[in-house]
Amino acid sequence: MRPKETLRKVFSGLLAALLAVSLLASAVLAVPQSAYAPAVERQAAASLTFDALEIFPQEAHELTPRSAGPITNDTTAFDAGLPPGTTALFVIGGTVKEIDAASGQWQIGTQPVFVYESSSTVMEGAPAVGDHVTIVGKRSLSPGPIVAQYITQIDPAPQALEPAVVTTALLFNGTVTATSDTSWTVTPPAPDAAVTFNILADMGPFGVGPTIIEAALGVGSAVTVEYLAVPYSYSHTLAAGWNMMSTPVNLQAGEDTIENIFDAASLANLEIAYGWENGQWVQLTGSYKMQPLDAMYLKVAAGSSAVATMVPSSELSQPPSRDLQAGLNLIGPAPAMQNGQYQAMPLSQALVSIAQAPGGTVGYTMVISPELNQPGWAYALGGQAQDMLPYKGYWVVMENSDTLYGFSTTP
């Protein structure tokens, strides 16, 4: 696999940098806390679809370190339901902390990521301790060592030692048995089943795509497919009592209202729903459409629960945006998908677009997470950093109006 093409595909969809945030001191807001209930975590996806990033002539995957010495296994978890024979692809960027020449072990970044040379690892440049490097490596789906295919020197020493940036994708080997404009089917060696991969159209500057397919490949070709596993839908359970709920991504048309997101049994357990518009409470009906960056309050009957099933849109979409007014705003985070999941995001990153309002004025000053089946906390600029969880809701206090941007895209 060509490392430059791999990097372009794996890192597309991520914003290139975050704006600098000027932190201002402010008094901490005291928030009354109700009886705490544990946060409701995202459940496993109902099913997965497979989006091809690149299809190229088949290559072998070297997964054996050149040293038989002590090995530190990587334990990154991947979705259940991936095709048998899949290999995990890692792209790791960071500063070299240590190199053990005898064992071929590299440590990258603080809380280091361990990577191992194989007999076929390609060195580009002469990377050394203190250099910034990019490593393309592979691992089995089960926990094991990350074995480097390429180690590329980017910037020479001295480079600041910070946490490594790690992005993952997946690799699948087989023979092409069917093609169309929207999908290719690839059959691995027996006895595993054939896998159909979506062929992506151009997504623009923030999305993944288009799928790169090398010329002359077609039915009968032995190929490697670099792909992402994308959950078809997400299930999120609301516990008894009040909950705050949001969607991190645009939902499929016809699957985006309260009455479509919850089945009949769950709807029967919902007592009332409220939104916040123009500085006042608004009671929501079953036809209310959920959109990323919005949030709502839902009350579930005592002794009951309600399960929301969210189906991401299959249409092209850019990262969401929403205008926030000075004063109180009720929002939900919209993080980018990583490893097939929407994950917690540091508050300073999730709200980077509203840190400073137009004209260099102050943007947000406080963020509040009510303890309603989610962790309760209150943050003021300069206070202790917090994480914002997908599917939850938060109050944001704006000093001046500004536009909030999310990070998610579809399909």
C-alpha cells in the first residue's frame, strides 16, 4: 500500500487544526444535583456496512515482529461482526520517544504507542529519537503487536513530546466477484463468506471519498480493500426519570422524528418531551425532528426504559452548524466517527468554534451537564476540563452570539 495514499484516505474527514482558545477566569456556577444515575452508554450497532476507501492489487500483510523478545500488545478494540480475515490498519503520527534497535521496538508519544519493525519494514528518511514520524502499521483484529510497514521521518529533532495521533482503518484480501457503480463484492479464500463494499462518491473537503480504485482491476482480480466499518444504526437506552438526549449525526429521512426513533413500546414509556427555543421551554410532539447539535429533555415513566434507534443518513452532508444566541442554549455534541463509534470529546475541542465570537469577543463562558442519567458537572472558563458525551445534552451559556460547528458527516 502506498503510504501517501493511505494517509490521504485515513485522515480525510478530520479538521486540519483546532483554533487557539483564550481562557478567561470566571466564577464556578453551583448546580443543584439530583440523585445520581449512571450514564447510559452507547450500545453495540445493530449491523455494519463496509465503505471502501481504496481498492488495489492484493498485498500480503506482515504481522510478525522481527524480534522474538518481549512484546507489548496493542489492545484497541474493533467492532464485532467484521469479516473474518480482516487486518487492522494503523496510521500513527507523533514524536519518537524511544527506539530499541535490538528488538525493533519504537515508542511514539507520551503514554507511548508501541510499534515493532518486521523484516520488511521500509524506512523513509533516517528517523531517530526526538523526530516527528508517521508510521503505517498493521495488527490482527485480536490484541497483538502493531507491526510497521512504513516508518517515515516528517520533522527532525527536537519535536515536542505529546500524545500520538492514531487513526485506524481495515484491510480485506480476496478476489473480486461482482462490481457496480455503487458496490464491489470480494470473496476471500474458502470457507469465509463474500463481502460487499460500498463505493463512495466524492464527499468534499470534510468527508471521506471518493473510493480510489486502481485501473485495470475488476471481476477476477486479486485485491486488497482498505475500508471502514460503519454501523447501520445505533441503539441508545434512556433510563427511568429525566434524560437529556441528542443525535451526533444527521439521521435518515423518515427515521428522524421522535415517533420514528422510538418503537411503540418505548413511546408508551415516554411521558413528555421538551425543547428549548428562543429562551423558553417548548413541549415537543412525536413529529419533532432530531438534528445534530440540538438536544431535548425526555421523561421516562418510573420503572421503565425507552430505546432509541438512530439510523444515520445515507445522503451526503457536511459537518452540521447551528447559530447560538447570547444567553442559555441547549445543545448536543456532534463528534466525528472514530472506529465505527461516536466517542466522548473534550469540551474545549467540541466547542472550539464558539470559543471566540465575531469581532474577537468572548464566546461561551459556562457549560452545564445536569445530573439526569448522565454525569453531572458545571464548567466555567479556566475550570477543570470535562468531556462531552455523544447522545447527551448540555446547557451552554454564550456571552455573545456565534455559530457552533460539529464534526460528523454522512454517509
